[in-house]
Amino acid sequence: FFDEDNITVLNYDGTVNYSGGPHPVTSWPGDGTAYTMPVNDAGTKQALEDAIDALKSKLKKGDLLLIHTNNHGGHDGTESYLCTYSRPDYTASDFASKLGELPVYKDLVVMMEQCHSGGFNDVVIESSTAERTTFAAACTEGKNSVGGAHFDPFARDWIGAFAGADPY
């Protein structure tokens, strides 16, 4: 699907670890295979903004940009936000504004799994510089998304469908 050089993964503290135990995280839940996903940086607001800024010189007119966010989000009474590692949170309006700085390209696909992710929908679509924008959220702005023992069911199934593969 995508050239590995064009994939940026931001996660928690810059490793495959997460806030729960055990640490270090070494294997995939379920079948125990070793993690092979390279993590480029921590899941911070700055790292996400840096990753989007790096796209300014890379995106071309015919390109597809896929953005997937996962795990925790909230709502401050005014707007939705994405929780980031070590704060500050990333508001929907700030995220949309950053996407609006990108050059024109063909397709933007955004899939957000975190709670209150639906609150990003309108501002992302309105700010997108892509010719076509697709947005999928695990829940509406005022709701929490559903978690699972090992995987969020929405993200698992959406990624499986996108990749044309059975998630199991």
C-alpha cells in the first residue's frame, strides 16, 4: 500500500510502549509475534505538528495522505481534542488549522478512533487542501468510543476493511 519511507508513526513515549504494563512491550497481543513497527517519535503535539510540517515539501498533486489517530480524546465543553503524550492536548481547531497549511494534493483520508473524535469532522473537512477528503470517526463529538481487550473494534475493523484483509 504505502512505501515505508512515507510512513510516520508517533506513539506514546517514542517506543512501542503504552501507558499500561508490562514494559518494555515486545510482542503483539494474541499470537505473541514480535513487534516490527518502527516508531519515529513520541505521540506529542509537537511531534505531530512536525510530521505534518514535513509533508509540506513532500506532498504532490496526485498523493494520498492517510492520518490515523488512536486511543484517548476528550471534550472541553467547547471542542474535541486528541490527548497527546505529556500534554498539551491537540484541539480539533488546531489540528485542522495545521492541515490547512498543506499544499494541494489529491486525497485526504482521516480515521480517528479516540473518544469525541466526531468533533474533528467538520473542521478537518473545511480546512482540507485535498481535492477529496474522507473522514471517519469512531463516535460522535459528544460520545466516547468503545475499547476492546487488545484492540479498539472500530479501528481494527476499519483498518481491516481498508487493507482488504481479515483483521484476525
